[in-house]
Amino acid sequence: MLYLFGLVLAAGFAVSVAAFAGALAQGRAVASAMEAIGRQPEATGRIQFALIIGLAFIESLTIYALLIALFILGPRLPVTAEIIKLLGR
């Protein structure tokens, strides 16, 4: 039972750290892009294109972290009946 608790806690912590880091990275990227557009308004199109590609990469890394956590959890979690039996003890 302790193993199951540790596994779920570790996966949840990993996904939350990935989401937090992704949010910070996206915030910094958008702030830098807005600053660059403010300095060079004529380069807005190129900056926006690079920003959108960068945001997509950041978001994909967060989604990969979620998928890896689900792949780690998936085969190791017991069936619901087994969990109820363990909790009933």
C-alpha cells in the first residue's frame, strides 16, 4: 500500500513541477517577445512566429511529462477491486 501511495505521489509531483516550469517558461517567453516587439515594432511578424513555435515546444514538453507519468502509473496501479480490498483490511 505504501508503494502505491509513493508511486501516485511521485507521479503527481512530477507533473505539477513540469506544469509549473512550463508556465514560468511561457511567461518569460511572452514577456521577452512583448519587450522585443516594443523595441522593434517592424519585426512583429517574425517575433510572433518564433514566439508561437517556442510556446508550442514548451507546451509539448509539459504534455510529454504528463504522458510519461501516466505510462509509469498505468501498468503498476492495481485494479479497483484490489484497492478496495486493501483499504478494507
